[in-house]
Amino acid sequence: PFTYFIADLHLSAERSDISQCLFQFLDSDALQADALYVLGDLFEAWIGDDDQTPFNQQVASAFKRVADAGVSIFFIHGNRDFLIRERFAKQAGFTLLPEQVVIDLYGTPTLITHGDELCTQDVAYQKFRKKARGWWWPRLVLRLPLSTRRKIAENGRATSKENQKQLTTDIMDVTPQEVIDTMSRFNVTRLIHGHTHRPAIHDLTVNGQPAQRIVLGDWYDQGSILTVTKDNVSLTEHPFFQLTK
Ligand SMILES: O=C(CCCCNC(=O)Nc1ccc(S(=O)(=O)N2CCN(c3cc(Cl)cc(C(F)(F)F)c3)CC2)cc1)NO
Ligand SMILES: [Mn+2]
């Protein structure tokens, strides 16, 4: 028995190499898992479940086939696809989870999250996040016509400083003290998250206990999959199918 974790695929219709790698995984290995957790930023952008594009539907049905095969699929929102709601979740066979949740992974209580909330030094971003994840901003934005939301997203992509930021500097990393405070608040010795695009398995000490922080990799250049069993965790890279040698 084993459980898979993926995150930060940043799927878009323009990157068929990423989605093909995902579909290959969903049509094979994923079918044997107890469960599959998608820890956010599955999509590069998400402006509402009413944006029923062929690509979004193709992604939903690829996951739905896995759910229909008896694999439980759980989704935690990322800083890009935080507007995903029940309608898309149902189409994809996802169970939506809160932004931080402790799961029992073969006897080890494990905190799972996207991870953007752990980047507390990025004050400007945390300020936006507070609104965007709040009660009424999302409701307000989702009531706008889809065409308007498309323009907001286009403007965001085109002019936003974060594009330059992402061109020049990486997304900020998690704040070490925030990680320790959060893990001790949830009383766990294992944390799994994505967002920072810095895949690694870190050993640390929480409340005097040996602990682990596992960071999932993004899928910009190759797939990144975490496999967890009762006795082992392994973070593996999955090259895209090379069409031309
Ligand atoms: O994480 C960091 C920082 C670095 C990475 C953070 N950057 C990052 O996430 N960018 C980003 C994310 C989503 C999209 S989008 O296209 O999918 N889409 C845009 C419009 N969205 C919206 C929602 C709401 Cl409620 C309110 C508004 C409003 F009112 F502001 F217009 C807009 C919904 C989402 C576009 C860019 N450091 O650690
Ligand atoms: Mn992210």
C-alpha cells in the first residue's frame, strides 16, 4: 500500500509536455495507489469553475478516471488555483481539503499544505493572500462576468511585478521558525508541502523530536512525485517523454 503526493504542476494549455506527463502517470501508477494528494498549483491560473475550457475538462476527466478506479483524490488550494470550488472538484473526483490538515499516513500523523502561508517574510504577498482567501473577495470576484475575470488574469500575467520577480528571483522560501511553530502547533513530526519549487527531504527538530519536512518539486522541467509507504518516503523525478532525441 502507498500514497502519492504531487503539487505545482502549473498546468496550462500551452504546456502539453507537462499535461502529457501527468496523464501518463494518472493512466498507470496512480491507479494502484491508496490515495493521491494534489497539494496546490495544479493549474498555472484558475479564474473560476465556470471557465469550462476543453483543457480544463480534459484534466478533470483524467483525474476522474482515477477516482472512479477507487483511488481517493484530495486537493489543497495553491496560490494560483485558490478559486477552485466544488463544481470542478466534482468533475475531477477531488475531495477539497482545508489549507492545512493533519492526515494519518500509515500511522504517522502528517501535516499537509500548499506552503505559501509558510513564506511569512513575503509581507506583500501575505497581505494579498489574506484578502484573496478571505470571505468576500473571492465571492465578489467570482460574481464578475467570466470575460472580466479573464481580463484581470491577463493583466495580472502581463504586467504583474511577480512575473519580473519570478524571472529575476525565485519565489521566497518558507520561514524556518514558521515551519517549526506550525509543526509544533499541529503536534506532528512530518510536514509535506510544495510551492517553493525547492524539492528536498529536510531533517529538523521539533519539540526536541526528530522531524521531516518534505518539499515536492514543480513540474516545469520534469514530473516530481512523492511516494509514501508505512516504512519509506521517496521523492522521484519523472522526465517528460522525449518526443525528439
Ligand atoms: O507566493 C509568493 C508570491 C509569488 C507567487 C504569487 N503570485 C501569484 O500567485 N500570482 C497569480 C496567481 C493566480 C493568478 S490567476 O490568473 O489564476 N487569477 C488572477 C485573478 N485572481 C483574483 C482573485 C481574487 Cl480573490 C481577487 C483578485 C483581484 F481582485 F485582485 F483582482 C484577483 C484569481 C487568480 C494570477 C497570478 N511568495 O511566497
Ligand atoms: Mn505555489
